[in-house]
Amino acid sequence: MVKEQIGDVEVAAETWTAEQVLRWAFDKFGSRVAISSAFGAEGMAVIDIASRVHKEFRLFTLDTEFLFPETYNLMDRVEQRYGVTIERVFPLLTPEEQARVHGEALWKSNPDLCCNARKVEPLRRKLSQLDAWITSIRRDQTASRAGVRKIQWDEKFGLVKINPLADWTSKQVWRYIVAHDVPYNSLHDQNYPSIGCTHCTRAVRAGEDPRAGRWPGFAKTECGLHQKDDLVVL
Ligand code: SF4
């Protein structure tokens, strides 16, 4: 499928349920589509819904090598419960090599460069092998996500981007998780609504925005995976 063919589907899909969107994706792209997940609450809902509409789905994650033990534990549980092998995409540089090349604690001195090296470049490499990718972003998460469609052309990476939960609320996600006994990251029960790397994630305090715990102390709210332009061009 090319960019020009997306137009009609993009409009029609706005009335589809998450199940319908995922069914269309798997019918259309087969093994050329994969779910991208960091195993947050939304990602777990997408994985569970996908397992109900298509047994053989592909699932990949960007393993920055800075994830929480709780996240690695959840990845093991996902593989057991859904019978999938998570495709783990690693950065080109190990943490030690990154420290040698860019200096210690790059996430403090230049978090955009760190995210670019450990998330954006690996994602670009993975997406170059696919025709479509499935995300778990929701419109009300951040201002930059407010305009996403359920099915859209991804200008930045040059393939189809599928966002089955685009119109879901956080409450809907958690209702789904409880109703279907979906496994989730135990850090969510310790005031971590959004979970990324250990260096850049903290628990949120009462009344704070759910994403206030990501990159605390920086204006940064995204790692660059869902923005139109790269934060940093290497
Ligand atoms: S979230 Fe932090 S540690 Fe992880 S890649 Fe981005 S800057 Fe680096």
C-alpha cells in the first residue's frame, strides 16, 4: 500500500472499533505489520486485543538496555501468556560504548541525542523492514498526539501507522485490562502511569500530569517516535 491509497481507509476507519482496525491491519499486511510496544497499559490492551483477532501477530520493542526490572519481567509474562517471541531491537552502541563516545550520563547532558540513539534510530531500522506498524498512542496523552488518526500514512518513517486506541481514554484502557485480566507493569501500582527508561522516569505526585514523571527537569515530553520530525539528526 502506498500513501495515496490510504485516504479512503483513513476516513472510514475513524468509525471502526479497535478490533476492526487490528483485523484490517492483519488482513492487509500479514507478516509485514508488527505491534510496537513498550508494555505500558495501552500497549498491553493492544496486545490482548490483537491476540483475540489474530493468533500469529508480530510484536517488537525498543530495548534501550535502560528499562526497569519490572518491565523485563512483564516482557517474560507477555511471551508466556500470548505465545509470542518479542523481537527486541537494540541500539547500535552498548551503554558502555555510548559513554565512551558521548560521555557519561548522556540522558542528563543531551536526552534528545540519547533518545535518538537508543530509540529513534533503532525504530527507523526496524520500520524499514515493515509495511505498517501498530502503536498504542491515544489522542489525549499529549498535545502532539491530539491529531492522530486510527489509520494514517506515517510521513516520518514512510509506512502505514495504525493507532487502534486513538480515541480511547485512560479509563477505558484500565477497564479493559481489569475486565480481561490482562497482565500489566507492577510499577503502575506505585504511581508510575508512564514508564520508560530508569534514568528518565519517576513516580508522579498527586495532581500531576500523568506524563510528568517522564524526563523530569526537562521540557521534553516525547522521545521522538511519534513526532513529525526527528528531535536530532545524527
Ligand atoms: S528515555 Fe532517557 S535513558 Fe532512555 S533513551 Fe531517552 S534519554 Fe536515554
